[in-house]
Amino acid sequence: MPQFANYGDVWARVENLSWGWIAVLLATVALNIVTFAPPWMAALPGLGFVQALTVTQASTASTYVAPGGPAVGVGLSAAMLLDHCGLPDDGARIHAAVRAAVADPAARTPDLGGQGTTEGLARRVLEALEQ
């Protein structure tokens, strides 16, 4: 994971904040999170706030935290949105393609214990979809 700051130094600063500034920080984090849902709601009429928030949080987590990176995040988002749009079989196909790609040792990225690249993993997802 890239490191832009010394997390220990950042935490030391947070520990010195007053309760008022901690409240401001938490409110800012919450505001940041909830601003991701409305664009999805505008793009997909009928998508509720909680559903849109679930898509954004799941795709962000799977892209930046879960093994596999962007290839997995995009696949998860697409599958969730296809399911919402009434195309659960297509969503299930994408889920299966992502699972197949992650299960392929040759396609695994270093965070999955392999030597592959994110681009290679994405190609493997596409290949699995074409089968």
C-alpha cells in the first residue's frame, strides 16, 4: 500500500485533538461518504440511497482493500448494478468470472500470492465472461 504520510505521526496529531475537533473530523468523514450515493441515484432511477451507498462502499473497499484491486472492484460494482437493474443472471455471470479469475494461479496479483498484474487479472475476468 502506498504511504503518503507517516501514519504514526498522523495518529499522534489526532490523539491531541479536542473533542470538538474530533466531532468535526467525524462529521467531515460522514459527509464525504454520503456524497458518493447521489450521483448513482441520479444515474439509475429507482436506486435507493442505501443501495447506492452499498455499491460505492463495496466497490471502493474491493478496489483498494480487497485482493485483486480494480479488476475485482469494477466486477463487483457491475454485478451489483446488473442485479439492481433486474438482470441477476448477468450479475451472477460477472461474479463467477471474477471468482474464476482469482482462482487462476497464473492471473493472481501479488496481493493474492501470485506474480500477475491487475491488467492480467482483468483480462482473465474478460476471458471467463467470454466462455
